[in-house]
Amino acid sequence: MVAQRQDAWTEEDDLILAEVTLRHIREGSTQLAAFEEVGQRLGRTPAACGFRWNSLVRKKYESAIQIAKAQRNQLKARSKKRTSTAESDRVQELSAPGTNQELAQEMTPELDVRTEVTEQAESTLTYDDVIRFLRQQKESYKKMRQVDQLLNQKEEEIKKLREENEQVKKELESIQKEYDMMNEDYQALMRIMDRARKLAFLGDDEQEERISFKMDKNGNLERVEKG
């Protein structure tokens, strides 16, 4: 059993998919047959090739698809014309003077029946291919729905993460402001303590007894001289 690839599609893979599919359209084959051929060449499932074609690659080759369909119609018209001409020539040959008229009359219904059977067989094969392809498209559609649901879930998660990130930023800004305020208070307190130490060493014993400090309601030290 050949392992099926699960890696991402490359530009070369897309080019092979487009080339093979357009060739099948041009030759009058089915897209399902094209997807099976591409799957064998790339090591992928026909469903994966069909999904890739219809979801992305097809949009890039709309003009080429129309040209391929026109070429297919021309080939069909030429083929029918050649077949019709050959059958007509055969009947005329059998109906020519000197030939067996009864044989010609017998051959004409037989040729009509053969043509009708061939057209019915081609129509049956086409319908079977369409049914198979539609079934695969149904599975591909289910996978697309699952991917869409997964993307929606991821978008909701990303939205929540962004909201949480904004909340954390606000909290961080608030903490930073509080830290800045505390740091300013600390620096002010250190300056007061340093000034107090300097004043304590400048005076003599008597001045030391007459001078004291008290803290006001704002937390600042004030120099107070005793009477």
C-alpha cells in the first residue's frame, strides 16, 4: 500500500494538477480520471487532488479550461463527422450499381444500432463518473466544513488571547505607576534622612539638644528648635 502524502502543496504540484486536468478535459476524458492520474504521480488521494483543484487551482485556469472545452468539442465534432462520413461512404459503396442491394439494406440498420449502443455506453460511463465524482466532492465538502469550524475555533482563541493580553498590559501599566510613585517616595525619604544626618553632625552638643525633628502629615521630616 502506497503511503499518501499529507504535506503542503507546492507550485510544482499545482502545475502538474492543472496540466493533467486540462489534458483530460481537452481529450474528452473526465476530471475524476485526471485526479486519479495526478494522485498516482504525486502520491496523493484522488479526493485530495479534486479538493485542491476545485478550491484553488481551478480559479487560476478559467481561461485555459474554456479553451480546453472548445478543443474537446472540436475533436468530438471532427470524430462524429469522420464516423458519419465513413459510414455514409460504406452505405453508398454497398448501394452502388452492381452491388448487392439487399446487403446494403441489411447493413444500414445494423450501423444505426451500433452507433446507438455506443452512445448509450458513453452516456452510462459519464453518469457513473459523475456520481463517483459527486460522492468525492461530498466528502471534500465535509472536510472543508471541518476546516472552517477549526478556523473559527482558532479565531475565537486568538480573540480571547488578545483580550487577555490587553488586560495584562493594563495591569502592568498600573503596577509600573505604583512602582514609580513608591520609588519617588523612597528617594524623597532618603534625601530627608541624608539632610538630617548632615544637620546632626554640623551642630555642637548644645545645638543637638535644642534641635529635634518631627515628621509632618506628608511624611517629611521638619527641623524643630527647642525653646
